[in-house]
Amino acid sequence: MELSPLRYLDNDMAIMLCEQVVLSRKRKLFKVFEYVFTRSKDPTDLNPRLGGHDLSISSKCFVAIMDHLMIDFWRCNCIYPSWSIETYPDDGPSAAAGNPEWEVGDRIERSNGRCFKEYKKSIDLYGGNPTVDKMIIPVKPYDQNNDFGMFANKWSVLTMFEPSTWSYICQEKMVHYMNYVHDTEHTLEEIEQDEAEDEYGDDDDDDDDDDDKFWEPYDTIDYFYLIEYVNTWIDRWAHEFVEDSKIPEKERTYAVVRDGITDYDFFGSLHLRDKETLFRGDFDIDTIPESLKTCWELFLMCENSLIHIQSDK
């Protein structure tokens, strides 16, 4: 029988070598983690059509976590409990007038009969969980001789995810990122106003060319949103599967099981908690931001499934 080399080492040396191996694996896992939750300062890295690898790595981690934890994505996506609990105070006009429509802790009754039909429809349509090769399809521009609208000659993206669930989910974060890339200082309100003026033909701004450059290439923005959407699900599962003692106390209601069904708190979603983009190098394995610590614990749980993930690019 072949003996392990550690057999010939004293205890202190063996422990030190084991600790070095563990640390080396954690650092390797952290590089994967960093690629998922931070962005490069080169927007090309977002766009697989241009050779970018960020989406490839995030998508592979998304699928690997589902496989590791045996998660049914369409169940998570479609089915919600028939009741919930208010966790945020009413900040509307009624509350301002001293008559809030609800209080924190109030029970909410919800009709969830239709969601089971949506689940069956998704399973029938896709046959099971999303896979990396079927999640996202780049769409070539239309023939420029045909008039299909202002973006007809631009690349775009089709996905198996409902557009309303992923498009424009983190506009403030996207504007923060694009301001950094283009060295500009646009606000979300300015962007929305420009879009409205373009739509209704009221834009007489001489800076249209500069505005267009802010968005180009157009499908890069779509990929930014899609990565954030995928990462939002990873964060939700982190709050569902990581033990409470490892989750910051204020985040422990972001995924709560009610009647055997997990209820995800939309307002606790990662893209709403962090509205500014984190860039590579902003933190290391010892300084992971609190908002990402639960996700890091999930990566440690799924280490064997994630540590060897690489981009196809």
C-alpha cells in the first residue's frame, strides 16, 4: 500500500502544508468569485461577441451552483407562497399623512394559483434548468435597408429569461459603470430624459453623437444587465442555503421559507443593495464587502463545483 508523503512529516509541518493547500484553493476560488461579482474597466470583457469572458464565468457558476445544490430554477422563478410578511414600512403619501396602509410585520395574502401553471409551462418549454449553451443567444442586426426602428442596425440579445425580469434591473449601477468607462458624469435622470426626448422627437441636443457613444455597443448594456440578473439569483440562493449564523443579521429575511416554498425578498436583491459597480482590485479575499460575504460563503459550500471554472474565451 502506497503511503502518503505526509506520513513522514512531523505534525507541525503536516499541519502547515495542509493549511497552505487550503489557502491556495481559497485563493483560486476567490479569483472565480471576483470575476463573477466585479467588473473589468474594459467594457469589452462584458460582451462575449467581442471576446469578453465575464458572462461565461457568471453563467457557469450559476449553472454549477444549481447542479451542486439540486436547485429547480423554474420552481424558484415561478412559484411563491400564498402569503408573506411586510418587512419594509410604507413610505407612500398615506404614510406621510400619518395613515400608513401597512405596518412592518403585517401579513400579506397573495393569490399564487397561476404561478404553478407558469412553472409547468416553463418546464414543458425548456425541459429543465437553464444550461450555459442555451441561456443566451446573440441576435445579429437587421438589414439596414429595412426600417425596424432606431436600434434595428444594432446587435441585441435573446434569452430564455423573461425580459421584464432582467432588463433594466440595475440602471443606477449601469450608469455608474458607463460613467467610469467613458469618464462622464451622467445621472440616471439625465439618461431617462434623453431617452424620452429621442422617443418623442423633442431632442435638439447637439451632443447626440456623444450620447450614442455612451451606449455603444448596445448589446454590451444587455450583457451587463444579464450578468447582474444571474448574480442576483446566486445571491438569493446564498441567503437560502447558507446557515443563518454566517449571514449578516439585516440580510436574514432575504430568503424565507413559508409553507415549504422559498419567498425571496425582491427589495433585498443584490442589484438594489449595491448600486455602484465594484471593480477588480477593489477588495481581496480578506476584505470582501459585507454585501457579498453571504455569496462568498455559498462559494465555499460549492467549492468543488466552482474552483475549476474558466471562461471559454
